[in-house]
Amino acid sequence: MTSVRKLLRVFDPAVAHDEGAASSHPGVKDKATARKEIEELAPRLTELQERLYAEGKSGGTRRLVLVLQAIDAGGKDGSVKHVVGQVNPAGVRITSFVAPTAQERRHDFLWRINHALPPNGYLGVFNRSHYEDVLVVRVHDLVPKDKWEKRYDAINDWEAALAGSGTTFVKVFLHISKQEQKARLLARLDDPTKHWKVNPGDLDERELWPAYCDAYQAVLARCSTDVNPWYVVPADRKWYRDWALTHLLVEQLAELDPQWPVRPELDLDGMRRRLKLS
């Protein structure tokens, strides 16, 4: 089977403007096949994540961070629920980044991101991330251009340094179309159980769609590196999103190949005898 990482790795940053690509489903023919593959992969994902967690608890220094970026209603929360929700929550740390606090604004933009990195052995999830500082900041001109322009290189250097010390990033742009966003926002308005998600500001942000596409194109062009590439997941179809993310995590964890810790100090035979006599 073709590697999903190779299939979805960004090669043309202009895909951020491609509305049609958002509804495609490369690598799997239909929803039924995707659901079957997710079910088959779930135990593998669970085992690999458990091995990483066990490795970290025994002195290992590796961790994996899933970075989820998307335009509003792009499916970040759904990804966490349906994909990350398949693994042992004890070894997961999820951080949702909102507007920085007054304290966070007094520091470099990566300060709060550093504080949110998961412990060794964990699967960390960034629901939004450090990339907001070259996305929303750029679109709304929150800092001067000469300041946010420097952040692309700062991000690349920061990610490279972390990769060198055992942190693996899986950076995913959940790509939805403007039409699909409209449908999802309308569905929220029509469903009282989703009114807690409604943010009138999302409609204002929607008016800035072209500017956000430009900003995402710049991110994909300038911050997809050999060590820390970006993956573009067509996300109009939620079943495809879940299929793609499950594959991406399994492939990356399988490459890391975390091992169950060996405990030679344990007197297993003695403990067995003691238990049998108790």
C-alpha cells in the first residue's frame, strides 16, 4: 500500500486555494472501505501509542506532537474525538490554543508553545498551534509585517532543534472548502446542542477567506521541511479525515518503533512464587 505520508505530504502549497481538493479522497475509494480500515488499524494505533508511553515512563526521551490547523469548522475537535480518542488517554496531552494571555504576550511567541509540549513518551495534540502567529496574526495585521515575517524561520529552527532531541511533529492542515464551512456553520445554528460552539466572530473571519488561504499557502511553502513536513488532509468528508489521520499516526509511530521496556532487575520467578503462596 502507498504510504499515506507520501500521498498527503504537501508539494504544491497553492492547494490551500484549491476548493476541489478539499472533497477528494486519495488513497481510499469510499466511506465503507475507509471505516473498515480504521477499525482494523485501531488496535495497531493503540499498541504503538502504548509502547511510546511505556518507553517514556522508563526513561525514553521521544514524544510525538500532532499539530492540527484548519480554518474555522475545519474539524480539529472532531479529529481529536474520533482519531486521538482511539488511544489510551493516560498517554495523551491535548492543548487548545486561544488568544494569548497578557502574561504570554510579554514573552516570545514560542514561549507558551514550549510550556505546552508534552512529557516524554506522550502523544501531544496541538489544537491550533504556534502557526497561529503567522496565520491570524498575519491576516489581522496584529504585529508589523517585518516581525511576523521572521517567525517562519524561527518556527523552522525551533522545530528542527526539537526534532534533534526526540520530538516528532505530524503537522496537518485540515483542508475544507468554503461551501463546506458554510454547511457546518449553518448546522451549528440549527442544532441547539451545538449552540455552545457558535461564535459570531466566525462569520467575520469567513469574510477574510482569501487572506487566510494566502496565509496557509505561505505556511505550507515556508515551513514544510524534510524533517518536519506538512500534510494536507482533504477534510470536507469527515470519514476521509479520520482515515487519513489514523494512517498518518500509525505510519509515524511505526517508524519510531517504540519498544516495551526491558526490566532485568525484576525477580519475575520470585514474584510468581510469592503470588501463588498469597
